Amino acid sequence: MELSATIVLIGITVLTSYQAWKKPSMIDRWMFTPFMIKKYKQWDRFVLSGLMHKDQMHLLFNMFTFYFFGRVVEMFLMYRLGKSFGLFAFVLFYIGAIIVSDLPTYFKHKENYQYRALGASGGVAAAVFASIMIMPLSDICLFGLLCLPGFVLGLLFLIYTIVQARRGGDGINHDAHLYGALFGIIIVLLISPQSGLQFLDQIKSFRPF
């Protein structure tokens, strides 16, 4: 079986997260800390923070989600751009999403020495919403109980994310989810503008019952 870039990225993230749990100094240096990035020009934190997670549940949820949706995006890019360049583009897509999704948070909190965040949620959100653009009517199931078409669940998620980002105070970087999602949508449209029309055509044909 051919090893996919999605699996490789998951493997790297699992290994680095495991190492970080054993080394507090690694977490401190890799953590996304806008104040430290600005003060010491530690721009690598934008990428490194996406390679580790708070705990096993945080890691499991992100990587489980990325496993299913990342592969869809990977195959889409390979189909559109060719195998070799498509794989390279997918890795850039994932890393780029992690970086771009954290930019608004950086500018918002660069003077706040207490703000810290970590995890690959921006990259995962980008993969999920890119997949929704590609296959909007495919069902996404929450905990195997509630299954909804991707575009419906995506819309609900965006509304929830925007509300929670404005409210704040729950310790979750909702801005990263929001901007990661937008990044995924925009990249699909840039690479394949016709995907936008196909998305609309599929939505129009949707019949809930």
C-alpha cells in the first residue's frame, strides 16, 4: 500500500506531540506565543506549534479528523496538479493553513505575554472545508450519531466559530478554526475555480427528504 502524505504528517505530529509531553522545555519553546514571536523573532513557532498537542484527546481528535479529510484533499491536488507536485502542494497546503490561520491571533495578542496556544486545528479545519467544497453533499457524522451533509455541518460550524470567537473566554483559539476553514475554501477555488460552480450545482440539487 502506498504511503500517503496525510499519514506521514500524522505520524510526524504524533511523534512530536509525544516527545513534547515528556519535555516541558520543548513545549515552552514550540508553543505559539505571539509575544515571544514578536520580541525574539521566533517565527518558527508558527509551524512548530502545529506539531504538538495539549493531550492525547486533543491529538486524537485532530489527527482522526485529518486522516479522513486530509486524504480527500491530497487526492484532489494529485488529480489536479499531478502526483509529485500534488503531494508537494498538499504539504504546503497543510503547513500554510497552520501559519495563515494563526496570523490574526498573532496580531491580536502580540502584546499579550500570557497568551499561548498549540495544535494543528487551523490545518485540520482547512482540510475539512476544502473537502466540503469538493464533496458538499457527503455526510459528516458527529460521534457516529448525528450525520449531516458536509455543507450543512460546515455552515453550522462557521456560525458557532464566529460566535465563540467574539465571545472568547473558553481557552480555544476559534479564530484559527475560522481562518483555517476560509483558507481551505480559497485554495480549492484558486486551484479549481470550476469547483465553486460545481459546489453550487450540488447544493441546488440537494433534497433533505
